[in-house]
Amino acid sequence: MARPRVRLVVTADDFGYCPRRDEGIVEAFLAGAVTSVSLLVNGAAAESAAELARRCGRSWRPSWVASRSYWAGNPRTWTGTSMCTCSQRFGRPPAGVCQVFAEVLQAHGVRFTRLPLERGLGDCTWLEAPARAFACAVECDARAAVGPFSRSGLRWTDAFVGLSTCGRHMSAHRVSGALARALEGTPTGHSLTAELMAHPGYPSVPPAGGCGEGPDAFSCSWERLHELRVLKEPTLQARLAQDGVQLCALQDLETG
């Protein structure tokens, strides 16, 4: 049997943001649409999310174990996954933050993190100008983190997708296209690892949720439900299988 062209980790972000987000994430995981989660440790529902993961039992454990070593944050905090996605709210991260972040991960035995380097963002014409500018800024900041992360022995997937397929922009066609861009130039017979960043869930209902300030518009939007539905629909699963994509958990990459 031929090896898959891509081993894909599908990560649901912001577990612990609010009970409705958590409900959707668990639903996606149990449906096999999500293989990893990132716990928002300063989220309003972080403690209940951890308990929910424990109650889900053995079937949840691979994702939960992976997320504990993988977790590094949220675009709206200073503990973002690459110390670069914080630019949405706070502006560009100060010099040296990536190095400090890398040293902290290394000190705590974290081997894998996210580095949001998505190819071809400038050509994603469906993104509104502000969204495209933000995505490109995230990608630029991620490049600045490559050196510090490498020197600290951190690893990340060969490719990353999700900036161009966030919210209303997610579809089976666009996820497949983003992975195809990531594969460009890969020699025949070679495979790579990739991560799809997703934000599935049921929309937050104020005042529940958030990180101390209540849920934001991003989390209250119908787009969370849209991502949940796209991830679960047979169209996406069939498209990924057709493209030679095999879903896996982050811990599979750590041991592979």
C-alpha cells in the first residue's frame, strides 16, 4: 500500500473558551473530524474543558495528551503558538519574545509547537484585504521564529494551513487547495506532515466564555458552526482521502 502523501493533524483551537465551543470540539473529535485540540488555559471554561476531556475517556486521550505538550495559546494572548499571532490585538511582538518562548517550551520538555507558515497567502483572493494582510503578517512573524525555535530543538509540521480557510472561508475545496500548495515541489514518492488549524464549535452566547472580557465577535459568529459542519461533512473526508491525506494525532508525529 502506498504511503500517504500527507499526514495531517487537524487541530481544534480554543478548547476551554466556553461550554458551547467545547461541546462542538468534542463532537468533532468523536466524529473523527478533529485529531488534536489546543487548550486555551486562560479561557473561562478551561477547568471544565479539562474535566470534559477526562470524562470522554480513553477515546479522547491521544488528542488530550498531544494537546498538553502542543498547547501554546491563542491569537489574542501573548502566549501564541509561534509568539507571532498576537499581532492581531497587540501589534507586532517585541524582539526576543520568540527566543524566550522557545526557551520556556524547551525547559518544560515540549518538543512540538505550531509555526503558521502557509504558502500562497498572497494569492488567496477570496480573503478580504484586512484578513489577507493579517494572515501575511502572521506568516512573516512565523518566519522570524524559525531560527529561535530551531536552535531550541523544537519541531513543527512540514506544512501549515488554516489562515486561508478560517471561518466562512473554509470549504473542502479550499482545504484541499491549501494542502496542494503545500505539496508543490515535493518529490514524487515523498510525504510530508501538515497541520490544519480550525475553530469548530457552537457560537458563544454572552456573557459566557472569553478570557476575562466575555466572548468576542469571532467566537459568537455563525462561522464557528460553519467550520464544525465543514469538518464533519463527508465531502471533506472524501476529498482528503482522494488526495492521499491521512489524518493523525500530533503524538503520532512526535513518535514517528
